[in-house]
Amino acid sequence: MNSETIQTHPSAPGSANDESATYFPVYKEKSRWSFVVGTVAILILAGAFYGLVTNQNMKWSVFLEYLFSGPIMSGLIVTIELSAFALAVGLALGIFVALGRMSDNIVISNISAFYVWVLRGLPAIVQLLIWGNIGLFVPVIVLGVPFTDIALGEVRVATYLTPFVASFVALGLAESAYMGEIIRGGLQSIDSGQREAAFALGMRRGRILRRIILPQAMRAIVPSLGNQFSNIIKASALVSVIAGGDLLTTAQNIAGQNYRVMEMLFVASFWYLAILAVMSPVQHLIEKRTRRMDR
Amino acid sequence: MIKIEKVRKSFGAHLVLKDVSFEVAKGETVCIIGPSGSGKSTVLRCINRLEVIDSGRITLNDELIAYRENEGRLVELREREVLNRIKDLGMVFQGFNLFPHMTVLQNLIEAPVGVKGEKRSLATERGRDYLRMVGLEDKAEAYPVMLSGGQKQRVAIARALNMEPQAILFDEPTSALDPENVNEVLQVMKKLAKGGLTMIVVTHEMGFAREAADRVIFMDDGRIVEVGTPNEILSWPQNARTQAFVKSVL
Ligand SMILES: Nc1ncnc2c1ncn2[C@@H]1O[C@H](COP(=O)(O)OP(=O)(O)OP(=O)(O)O)[C@@H](O)[C@H]1O
Ligand SMILES: [Mg+2]
């Protein structure tokens, strides 16, 4: 041991170290199998990669030619815009969904629960198709008091519900159901003492929510926003069924003309992964900042 | 100043407060003691409407706090009216309940500015004075996570004070603290008691009750069993249950 002396009470037996003994460090034996498994895995990967790169049917020049081409770039931008709008819609509506589900009003909480059940239950592609075609079934919306003749005005659906709008509305609504549950979890994770302390200081419900509960809940919510955004990015590839202009649709359209399907799918794949690669450090940064002043 | 008359409170079928009555005069410090589950916390929580009572009257300066009487019934006041009275009653919790996303100073000025509409500069200046009083002026910019339990509780006391309440309710303010932190909080509370603040303190700290309380209330099983000066209750208890309790904690 070292030279530090320990004050030993005579009544505490066996607490002194035996100076004459030798003490060994722990030696961890590495399995030789881990080396073998690793090597085999690398060989398999290298083989697959070699096959891909040298495949005669794969024209890498086409891949490179289109990778940064104008249509692909604008498709990329549409995909990002679509996803960002959908996230914003999902987040904004999600707050209402969460508050609705937590409402004391039994009608409101049941409607909210039903809303979540439907929108999480329906496949995203079905929701996209419904929103994309809704203009055919509901050409005008009349704003007024239900079951009376009072009308305040009417909205021509097709004018506003362009394919792009329908796309992010559909994605955003579907997202709002997930977001609502995430936000509800965040809100409910806040200790009831916070609400009580705020109430005892004379704060009103809305103020407590805005100033005390939501800022803390956001710390639970923000880290999952990144995940939700990557989910939306991926789901946005489905919008080709009603609209387009997005990354995948653009790539497919080009493939329809030059018949280089695989190459174009690789171009799209490259950009989807690129978005995610950029996202994750940003996500880490946000997580770190939200955790900075944790309890 | 605070008057509690025949307050009855149940959770489901479980009657927790059975016609509790007592009064606290301005400037008085009243300690409530009693075994676990006797209803001490519930009394405090009923006073500032964290719990809804079944029946009875709770008044602050002769005004009902959360209800109004109407044809032999208590009708709940609207949120705005309730809060308008609640804000005159500070509360200090066992678990501190500081707002973790705000600095110490922000904790102190949030309610004065947001609820009473005070000028930020005024609330800040007074907040700093109270921080100095509890010995934490150098922690104004710290976040609660960086403080020890005793420091957190002193901030919580300063936060309650910065609303300039007429009285402060303390619910076992030192029970969650490490033993070495208990005294710094009790010192602050003793100073407040001496300074003439009206306080109702639920506590297991018999030393504090003896030194700072004007009166001690002993509760058991949802009832007030015995009331007296600290000396009367802690040294010469009359009731058998009080005697047993005092013996067990001293
Ligand atoms: N929200 C609640 N729901 C149901 N029962 C409750 C609730 N709060 C308190 N009780 C019950 O009411 C009784 C009194 O509780 P209270 O917290 O007032 O006791 P206490 O005297 O403060 O005890 P302690 O010293 O342990 O804090 C207990 O039997 C408790 O189980
Ligand atoms: Mg209690």
C-alpha cells in the first residue's frame, strides 16, 4: 500500500494491511474468438462492398452525375421542408392533444383519446391518400354554426389544399398523435410538488403550465423531437402517392426516363442518410443543452 | 388571523380530519406535532386550498379563503378569487419544490412579478435582501441543482417571503434534510418567528417547537388532542396519548 497512515482503533480488528503480502492488478483475458468473429465480419462486408462497386450493371458515373444535380437538390429541399412543416404541425397540435387527453372534461379527454387511436392506427400512406383526395369529396368548407343557416364564409378546399399542403398536413396530423403522447408523458413526468408550489405562490393554471410545467417537460420532450424528425423524414418518402417534388419521387421520375433505377435509388438513399448524419450531432447538442440545468 | 373551524376532510371513505378547530393570531408561531398519518399535512394543505375540505370554515382575517357561504352551503370561489387570497399565504414544503429550470433569483421573483405585477427591479432588489437574510446572497445566480438540501430549503423560504405573505405554512421543512443541514434552516425559521412573522409549522423538531413556538398543537388520528405552551405540551402533557407521543420523540 502507500505511505498514508490509517488511524486504527484497537477495538477494530483486522483493519490494517498486511505489509508483507504482494497485491496483483486484475488481468482480463481476451477471447481469441472475438478476433475471429471480427475478422470474418470485416471480410464479408468487404466482399459485399467490392461486389457492389465492381458490378457491371451499376453505373457509378450515373450515380455521381445525378447526386448533386438540380432536380435532386430541389427534391431534397422539398423533403426537408415537408418534414419541418409536418414536425411543426405535429408539435403544435400535439400540445393540444396532450392537454385534451389530460383534461378533466370527460368528453374532451375521450375525443382526444379517440383521435390518437385513429391517427396512430391508420397507416401513414392511407392518411396521405385521404388528405390528397379530400378536395374531391369536400370541395368547399362552410364556416358557420352547425345545424343552423348561419354561415360566416366558405373556403374552397382545392385552392389551399395543394398536394404539398395536403402532404405535410397528413404527415403532421399523424405525427400529432405520437407527439401528443410524448408531450403527455413529459407533462406527467413533472413532480406534482411543482404545481403545488406554483399554486401556493398564487399562479393561475395557464401560468403554471406555461412558466413551470412546460419548460421542464420540454427537457423530456426535446430529445425525442430528433427521433420524430427522422421518422417524419422517412415517412415523407410516401408522399409520392399524392404529390411529389420530394426526394424519392424526383429520383423515381428520373429513373423513369433513364432506366437507371438502382443508381437513382442510391442517390436518394445517400441523401436520406446524409440528413440523418447531420441530424444526430445537432440532436446531441440540443440534448446536452436541455440537460445542462437538470435537477 | 387564521381561523379554522370544525374542518372535516376525507379521502374517499377515510375521514382524515375530524372537526379540527384552532386559531392563529397575528405574529404567532404555532407548531403542530403528532404521529405520522395524524393529519398534520392535510390541515396545512386544506388551509391554502391544496385540498378541498368536506365542511367547516377556514378564514384569513375573517374572510373565507376558498369558498363563499350561500344558503347553508359552501360554494367554491373562482380560481382568480381563490388565488388572490392564497397569495397572502406562503408555503414551504418538505421537498423544497424549487423550480429547477430557474436560477435562485428567478425562483424568487417569478411570482411577485407574474402574479402581483410588481416591477422586476423592485422584486429583484427585495429578493436579494431576503437571500441575504437566509445567508445565500452569493447563490442568486445558481440553479437549484447546485445547492445542498439546507440551501434549497432556505431559498424556498426566501421565495415564500418575497411574496410578502401575511403568514407562512411550513410542512416538515427539515424532514428531508441531512442532519448536518437541519440547523441552518431552523436558525432562519427562529429568526422569522422572533421577527413577528405568523407561522404554522408542522415539525418533528421538538427543540425548535420548545424554543420558537408560542403554542404547540398535538394532533392524533385527525383530531386536536391537546393545545398549550411548549412547556405545557412537551414537559407536562396531560393527555395519555400526548404523553406517549412526547415520550417517544424526546
Ligand atoms: N391524497 C391522499 N389520498 C388519500 N389519502 C391520503 C392523501 N393524503 C393523505 N392521505 C391520508 O390521510 C391521512 C393523514 O395524512 P397526512 O399526510 O395529513 O398525515 P401527517 O400527519 O402529515 O403524517 P406525516 O407525519 O407522515 O407527514 C393518512 O392516513 C394518509 O394516508
Ligand atoms: Mg405530513
